[in-house]
Amino acid sequence: MSGAAVPVESPLRRFCAQFAESRLALVGLAMLVAVVLVALLAPVISPQNPYDLGKLDLMDARLPPGEPAAGGGMTYLLGTDGQGRDMLSAIFYGLRVSLYVGVASGVIALTLGAVLGVLAAYVGGRFEAVLMRIVDIQLGFPAILVALILLAVLGKGVDKIIIALVAVQWAYYARTARSAALVERNKEYIEAARGLKLSPVRIVLRHLLPNALPPLIVVGTVQVAHAIALEATLSFLGLGLPTTEPSLGLLIANGYEYLLSGKYWISVYPGVALLLTILSINLVGDQLRDVLNPRLAR
């Protein structure tokens, strides 16, 4: 009499179960989902379009939280800034820009760095040596210094800051991808693919690169949070985004001059939003690291 068949747990279900073992990670995931939804729905849920100059009134400038508009009407739950913009709406719109810059630069840098790193591991020789020396040189400089130099040359703009962030991030992905691919390069399935005369491009894209993705995903979550923080720093210094496309960093900079006069909300509330965004990404990234590579679990 044959025994009952044992159900096979799907990889996705097993991954979700392992991720859910950390309550802190679930809190971070819930926060991250809320941040993303707020950013995506900003034009719908914002009480005001903070960058429609026709709807702004300087009489409403620097109103404290909970204060109604000077002429009656809407109540500013988080107050207003120096131009009379609703801070709640400005934060929602700022989240859109910050997340877009962080995710876009992260995806481009991951793609570029992963391909170059895996190619370096597979090809080896002079190409690997030259690429790794470039990576070592770049990682020897502070990321913010490289970004400042690039933005001083390129100027302001969303596309410009994405280029600068990609330039300072790709080396992290390249080194991680190369390390992961080196482990896989001499395994039997790669030797079998070579024996079948598969093209190097197919071996890299279909075999090496997928096996290098788990550590890249972990690095990617950390780097997206780092990119958002770096963009906020650059915008605070006046070298990031223009005032027509403000991020959370630019909102913090706009209120810095009012801090000593007691108008804390103009800088503090965008700062809290930035902190929660980076914290949620880092909490999710920490748990992804533990699930995808249990040897690194604390």
C-alpha cells in the first residue's frame, strides 16, 4: 500500500512564509506599501496641487498645522510653507519624485552593473582586471563627492540626477554580480552549457545572471534607500532637482531658514516622511537578505 503523496511547497509560498517570520519586516513592508500608494495616488488624494501657482495665496504662507486658509476654505493639516503651499500635498508629491529617482537610478545601475560584473567573471582575463580596477577606483571615492562633481557639470534636472546616481551606484552591483558569478562559473551546468556549444551571451544571460540575482536584489534594496538619501542631500545643497520638480530633500531645504523662527513644520514633516521611507526600505531589505542568504542571518 503506497503512502499518501506529500504536497510540495511552492518556492513563492516558502519565500513568503520565511519573510513573514519577522514582524519588523512586515511592519516595514506595510509602511513601504503605504508610501508607494501615497506616491502613486498623490494627484488624486492631495488636497491641493502644490505647484499650481494659480491656486497659491501668499496670505496662507507659513500657517501652522491645523490652521484654516486666510480666506476660509480648506484647513492645512500640516501647515504651509513659505509660498503658501499645503505641506501635506507637497509631501505627497515630493514622495513621487524621491521614489522615482531612487527606483529609476537603482534599476538602471543594477542592470548595467550586473551585466558588466557577470561578463567580467565569465570572460576573465584583461577585461575582468580592467573592470575591477575601475570599480576599485570608484569605490575609493565618497559617493556624494562623485555625484557633486557630475551635477556641477550636468546641471539640475531629474534626468541629470539619475545619471549621477547611476554613475555612483553601478560599481556596487558590478562587484556583487562578479562575486556571485565566480562561484557559478566552474559548476557542472556551466560546463555542460559550454559542451553544448551555447553562445557566451546565452550562457551569461540564461544561466549565470539568474543565479547572481539573489544577492543583487539584496544590494538593490539597500542602494535604492541610499539613492533616495543621497538625492535628498544633493537637493538640500541646491544641486539636485529644480524647484519645479521638488523632492523631499528640496522641501526640507525650503524650510531650513525658518527653523530658528519656530516654524519647524516646513522642514520637520518632510524629514519624517523621508526617514520613514528609508526605514521601510531598509527593514524589507534586511529580511530579504536573511531569506535569500540564510548564512547572513543574525
